Amino acid sequence: MSVKKGYENIMVLVVALAFGFVMFDRFALTNLAPMILPDLKMNNTQFSLVLASFAIPYAGIGFLACFWSDVKGTKKKVLAAFIVCFSLCSLATGFAAGFLSLLMIRLVMGVFEGPILPLNQSFLLAQSTPSRRGFNMGIMTTSSVGLISSLLGPIIVVALAQALGWRTTFFLTIIPGLIVAFLVMKLLIEPDMSTVVATTAKVDRKGEFKEILKNRNIITCLIYSVCILGWYVVMASFAPLFLTNVKGLSETTMSFVMSALGVGGIVWGMTVPALSDKFGRKPIIIIFGFLSIVTPLGLLYVPASNLPLMLFCAFFGWCGAGVIAVFNGPVPAESVNPKFTSTSVAMIQGVGELCGTAIGAIIAGILADAYGLGAAMWLCVGLMIMGTFIAFNFYETAPMVLAKRAAKSQPTGS
């Protein structure tokens, strides 16, 4: 048992590093946007198209690659290969000469990042103890991103870009990717997806893929993903531009505000999923999803002179990032036949990336050029208010909560 526990912790650490560094590379572009856009003579709409060019293949290829890995039963080598290819594309970003070349590089980059999150989740869902499933998922999807990508990312990439130039900064991003790919091959064990047991009576046991689309939680996850992934990516992408161009913050001060999101990601990435294990997925998604509007509203209305309050709003409102670890991992895993767990997760991720990230980013860019960068912040507020209403359609799947309900429904003398 101690060996199993030891491996579980190692597995969580490796997949957390994998996803954290992948997102570090992805959002290096947005953190350096105040430097890159003037250099490449790009406007907000063009910037949003670059973001969309990443998200579209991210959505489709992630689904196809994970469906293939589910059928073939091989995940470790596929994960390592995609991490290496993704890192090479991040390096190539430094060679971008203008809008079109940057768009093409990020499009190919999206092809290779798409499968990484659902493949990581396959390891977590199959090799985590049920009582730690939400907690482990939070560490990987939110806390690791909060620490590596959101907290350290803005400070590191801005400092490197100021010292060496933004192009050299991208050249250096390949190093952590190669290290993580080596750790995946060296330390991870191929997951056995048959060990993932769905926890609700609504599961179809025939293993037919078409049954995924009949599940109420999956349908709700698909719609909810558009709101919350749109909120997340639009905030992370346009906040640096808003803080420097509208609020008048220096690039260094902007990086501190963006790092406050990272602190929130670390704290809420562990807290929100753990709370969902204890109190239920549905109420936690509703409450913390709604509170995520604090971040865009704080950036809009807190004066630039009141940096502590702005940092607090960035931290507190980023609790929505912890919700991502709940609805896009434990909920689908506990709602469908375990054979198609990673396919379900990839499908949810795909719809969210395509409709939320890609289309949301394009809308945000167009609104920013037409009405100012503040319009992108208001778009984030609207997305999460809409998402709060959608979340009421979830049904509960948390094992501990269902066990308590079952115990209460038993006759007293039995």
C-alpha cells in the first residue's frame, strides 16, 4: 500500500509539471503581448486570431488523439511525444516575423497541446484513490498552472524579455519541455482505465460512445466549458494589455498583478476541488464559478494607485480556475463508462476551446478594437454569470457525498 501511495504522489508531481510547463509556454505569448504586438505591428483583432489559431486545432486534435489512445490503450509514449513537439513549436514562436507567421506557428502548436491535458487526466483518474481524485486533479490542472504558468510565468518571461528580448525568451522555453518529457517516460506507469469506476446510477455500462452524448452531466459540461474556458483564456490573454495600455501599469508591475492570479491558482486549485470532494461537485461549481467575476470587475474598477486591492481581486476572483479542475475531470469521470473517460474529457475540452477560447478570443479582440480593452473584461463578467445559471443543471457525482446520501436513506434499524 505504501508503494502505491508513493507512486501516486510521484505520478501527480510528474503530470502537474507536464501541464504546468505546457501552460507556461502557452501563456508566455500573452504575458509578452505588450512587447510583441508593437514589434510585429499587430492590433487586438489580429492578436485574438492568433489565440484562436491555437485553440481550434487544440480542440479537434485533442479529441481525436485521446479517442485513439483510449482504443489502443497506450498513453505514456503519446504524452511524451506531444510534449516534445509542443516545446519545439514554442521555440519556433521566437522566429515569428509578423502576424501570418505567428498565426501559423501557434496553429501547429495547438495541434500538439490538445491531447496533453486529457492524457494527463487519464493517469490521474486511473491511478488516484477515489477520495483524492478531485484534490489530485486540482493540483494538476490548477495549482501547477498557478505556480508555474501564472505565478512564476509572468515574472520570469517579462524579466527575461527585458534582459534578452522576447525572441530569446521563447528560444529558452524548450528546455523545461524536454526535461518533463524525460520524466514522463522514466517515472509514469501506463494507466489501466478499467480501474476508474463511475459513481452514479446514470452510467451506461455497454461502453457505447454514443451514450456519452445522452448523459446530462456531459451535456452540461460541454455548455459550461464555453463560459469558463472563455473567461479563463480571455482574462489571461487580454489582462496584460489592459493593465499596461489602459491602467498605465509598467510591464514589471503588470507581471506582479498577473502573478497574483497564479497565487490564486495555487490556493484555489487545491481548495476548490477538495471542497467538492467533501461538499459536492454541483454547489462548489455554482458558488466559486460566480465569485470568479471579482477578477475582471476588480481590474476594471480598482484604481491603478491601489495596487494591494487590485492584487487581492486578482487572487480572490481566480477561484474560478479551481472550478475547471472539478467540472473537467471528476464530473465526467464519475458520470460515464470508464472506457471513454479521456475521450469525454477531451470532447469537453474541445468544445470549450473551440467555442469559448477561439470564438471568445475573437469576440474579445473585435470588442477591444471597437470599444477599448475594458470590453474584454466585461465579456468575462458576462460569461461567468451565464455559466452560473448553466451549472444548476449538473447532478451530483462526488463519491463521498453520494455515500452519505445513501447512508441517510437506509432504514434506521437495518
